[in-house]
Amino acid sequence: MKVLMTAFVFALALSAPAIAQAQTRAANPAPLRGQLLLPEFTALSDKASEVVNVTLDQRLLSMGCRFLNVDDPDQAEFKKVCTGLRGVFVRHFTFDKDFAYPKADIDSVRRQLNGPGWSQMVNVRSNKENTNVDVYVLIDGEKAQGLSIIASQPREFTIVNIVGSIDLDQLHDLKNFGVPDLQIEKQDAPRKK
């Protein structure tokens, strides 16, 4: 069942970007709180050996969540996360040559994470492997309202921007659906006395 669920999520993700981009451009709405303004990266698509472009707005996420079976425990967990999300945006490029992408484009996205509410959770730099990984969370009051990951290596880079109410414990539970394990320990709810 997990394989079927994963296939459904990927099918939705792969079919939705063109529709979502056309709708977004036509309506030209203001970005959501926590949504990064990602460059088009049009010129990079021609240079890249692999491109992944996922743009799921709230309508597409809601539509996909309706098909989840709440009687299945795994799908029910996924639905809990899905219903709080307002957008999922992923850009991933792989190249055959080192640094075929302009570092300035990635730096322009990183600078947006210096804005109000964003806090850096993880910062990994390796001069030996020439890799950088940054994980940021957008805190609004006491709740996480966004998560952004920027990872770059000589031949690839990835930007993930998740917008909406995010419970880190729920993200931890979704590692079976391809969400990387962020080494976040799940905390038990305090017991009532």
C-alpha cells in the first residue's frame, strides 16, 4: 500500500506543475507567507541532465488529499500533514559538469531566508566535498508555518519550500513516504495529572 501511496503522490506531483504554473501566472496572486520567490531557472533547464520542478498550491494539495483513505493509518498520517499545507515547491537540477549553475541564483534565494520569522535550524558546510545544506523554519507565534531546505553540490542543487502549518513530529512520521529523516526525535505528549 505504501508503494501505491508513494506512486500516487509522485504522479500528482509530476502532473501538477504545468497546471499550477499556468494558474499562478494567470491569477498572479501575492506569494503566501513563507513562500520563497524562486527564479525561473529557464536557462538552467537546457544545461541540466535532470530537472525536477514541483509546484503544488493549496488547491492541488487539497484535491490530492481528498483521495487519501483515513482508515489506512499511513494515509491518515499523511492527510494530517497535507491538510495544514498551503504549498509545496521543489526545484532540483543535476548537471554533467561542476558548477554549471550560477551560484548567485541560489544566494538570492538564501537571502530571502534572512527575513522576519525565518530561523536557521541546520547549517552544513563541507569544503572537502564542496557542499552546502541549509534548513530554515518560519516561526509564527509558537507554530512552524514554513520549512525551506537549500542544498548545493558541485553538480546539483535542490531547493525545497513547504508553506503552511508544519508539525515536526508529523514530518518525522512521514519518512516512509520519502521525506528524509531529519533526526528529529518525536516527543510524547505531556500526560495529564
